[in-house]
Amino acid sequence: MLQLRPATPADVEMILGLIRELADFEQLLQEVSADAATLDKHLFGEPARAEVLMAEVAGETAGFALFFHNFSTFLGKPGLYLEDLYVRPAFRGRGYGRTIMQHMARLALERGCGRLEWWVLDWNEAAIRFYRSLGAVAMQDWTVQRVSGEALFRLAQDPPE
């Protein structure tokens, strides 16, 4: 039976391992620069920047969900943003992903959130089918924008024109 619990600082190494497993699956392992100290600081420091839900079966880690609050100006309410949902291959096909998402939906409602949202890679057809089965709707009119790395540094440093 799947057990869900909030992560503790003792889980940091496992969380980092799960992040790497997910990144490898997504063909993005080269993008992972997180380390245990950074995760510990941001997940369990003051203030905590994100939360992690650990999923376990018979004491073995089956997966995790990492999430944080955002805010919708249109709704005037907070939301939950699911940064990562990962169920290890040996545990897939048992309904654990659905159980985690149901828990996330209940948590969002308990916290007064107006929505639960996340991104999915466009090539991950199995995940897209899974999310559609939950009632998720693609945001077709929106394009993700990002400034990071050197571009973020330059943007912060460049004087206005």
C-alpha cells in the first residue's frame, strides 16, 4: 500500500537521487546542478522555498512530488505548482501517480488554492494521457519563457536603456 508523507531533512539524499533519475528519464541529466546542501537549504531552511511529498511502499521509496505555492492575480488566490512528479519504473502502473495527484488536489483545496498546475514535456505522451485522464487541460495559448544562467546574470547587471 502506498504511504505518502512530507519529506524531512533526512530525505535530502534520496530526493536528490530521485531528481537525477527523473532528469535521466527526461534526457536532461546534464541540466542537474542541484546538490544536497542546496536542496536542504531551500527545502528545510527558513523560509522553505518548496515542499516534497515522499511516496513509499513497504518502506521503499516509490517516488516523490516537489511543489510550491504560486499566486494567480486573476483568481486572487494562491495556487500549487507541481515542479516534479516522479514514480520510479518498478512502481508504475499501480495507480500511485493518481494517488499522489489526488493528494496534491486535496492539499490545494485545503490551502485555499484556486488551481494546481505543472508542465509536461511535449514528447512524453504517456504522461500527457495520464494528466488528461485526471481532467488536466493544456494551456495552448501560453508559451513558457525563461531567463537563467548567464542571461539572468546579464539582465540583473545591465543598466536600463
